[in-house]
Amino acid sequence: MDTFHYCTLQKPSKEPNPKDINNRRQKRSLVHYAKLWPSRHTLKIAFMDNPTSEHKKNIIAAAEKWLPYISLKFEFVEGVEGDIRIATEGVVNSSFLGNDALDIFPDSPTMNLGIAPEHEDFETVVIHEFGHALGAMHEHQHPKAQIPWNKENVYNYYQNRPLNPLSRNEVDDNIFTPFDDADALYLPYDRQSIMHHPVSNSLTLGNWENPTNREISEKDKQLMRLIYPR
């Protein structure tokens, strides 16, 4: 299985600013409304380290795949000050969820893109992480997904993989724990979502698997149009 594709959704360790919380929309859905950026907002996006111009160009091209479906704009800025701050060194792929990025110390990245530009899933991973940055959760944690996980196999896989191993609690947070039913606005579960992790048959009971989704699905587009309407 491809160890690069699996991302970790980060959570702020810093106490959030009460003013930020009070100004956020409090309903939740498959995309967390409380985590959304203001409609028609321009997101400033910076690079924390020094990727090559070609590397940066490839990240920007992949991230902008979301733009036809949202009312936001992306402004990739010089320097390290941005609403979203990307680190490309290391092997981790991760992102804070939506405007949780505002709660992170300004000298820390809010997104990690450790995948190498030449990797076959580079574009997929960048699109996936920017989906989180826009507020999208993991589709395999949809309350109606009903994936027949072989939990011990999943724990063993993530705990023992050579790059970015996860604890059992991190596996629970990123793989098993569904969205809160009471707070979810449902579009149907979408196995084709770019936000769905690939699932090997070795990680499930019976004959259930899901391939790597490399395109933004029609439901992904529909959801983004709903939450960031033009």
C-alpha cells in the first residue's frame, strides 16, 4: 500500500481566540461549517521552506483544481506569512481543518506536503490536503460509510509503517471515528471522493476495498458549491 497517500488531519494545540470562535458558523456537515472561511475570501498561502520553483508550481496547479467549485480565491505570496503556510520538507502529509489554521502560531506550518513531486500520487495528495484546508473531512468517516474494517489489521498497518507511523488514538481519529450524526448535513456517502482514503482488501473483512481516487468527484464539487456559493 502507498504510505504517502495517507494523511493525518491535524488539530490545534493552541487555545483558540474566543473572538475567532464567536465569528464562526457553528453548524457542521460533511464539511464543517464552523471551519469554513468567509465566502469570497482571498486565502493567502505561503511556503515555509524553500521548494524549487517547479515544485511550487506543481503544488499551485494541483491546489487550484478546487477553484472552479468555490467562491474563494488563492493568493500564493512571497515570504512565510499566510492564512495557510505550507512546509514541504519531511515525509508527512497533513493539514489543519479549514480556519483552524488561524489558531496556529504564525511561525508554524498549517499544512505539510512531504510527498515528492515525482510521486504518482503527488497531485492527488495536494488536492486532498487542500480539501482539508477548505474544511472537508475524510469521506471514509462518513456516518453511512459502513466500511467493514478489520481493526487490528488497520492498527498494525499504521503503527508499523516506516513513514509517519500513527498511534491507535490517531488511527481512531483519522480512520474509524465517524462524523457526529446529530451535526451532519448529508450528501450521500461517496466512495469516489478525493477525500476518501484508498482501502486495501487486507484492511477489511470480507471482500471490500476502495482504490485511490485521483479526481475531485461530482459530489465533492456539489458540496463545495453549496458551502462556498458564488
